[in-house]
Amino acid sequence: MRKDLADIVVAISQMTDRSDLKVLNDTLFRQFKYLQQLDAKKAKIKFRVGQEVSFFSKLSGALPHTGKIKKINRTKAIVAIPGEFDWNVPLEKLKAEGVAWCYMKCTITISQDGSTCT
């Protein structure tokens, strides 16, 4: 643990006023929520409807599931797997398929309506 973080933990453990602890708890909760939303937005920019993606599940073991994105929600995407049912997959678990060429042959521009490859 970092020294400054250890000092904060010690200071918190010495706090006895419940209202101060509540303020601290609310602040930590808001910061944690903000970081989660930021991660979700970053993940959402990477994907678009119709894009081929892959992901691993407990059911598949070492073999990935591969399919196309049907819908992108706030934190998850619905992925259609041919011959199977649709999966509701967290965005951070998805890996884009066939995008390596894009990084070498074009530039990616991010606009308000999403990312495009030109």
C-alpha cells in the first residue's frame, strides 16, 4: 500500500463522527461511479452495431464465442451468435474481430455519433 494511502486509512479509522464518515462514503461512492461510467463510455466507443466480436464465457471454456453486435446498451451489448441464442455481454468482455487492418491502413476518428474508420 502506498504511504499516502496508508495515512488516509489510518485517519479514517480514527474518525468517530458519523456525519463525517457519511460525507466520505458519499464522495467515494460518487468517484467510483464516475470511474465506472468513464470505463463504460470508453468501451462503448470501440464498438458499433453489426461489428463482429468475440468473448469468452464460463460455458465456452478456452474457445471464444464469435458473433455480431445486434444492440449496444449502456454497459452491455447484445451479441448474436450464429446457430445459438443471443448473449448479453458486458462491453469490457468483448474483443473486436478483424480490426487489426484498420489500425495499419487508416486513421480512426471519433465524432459525436461514434467512431469511424476512414
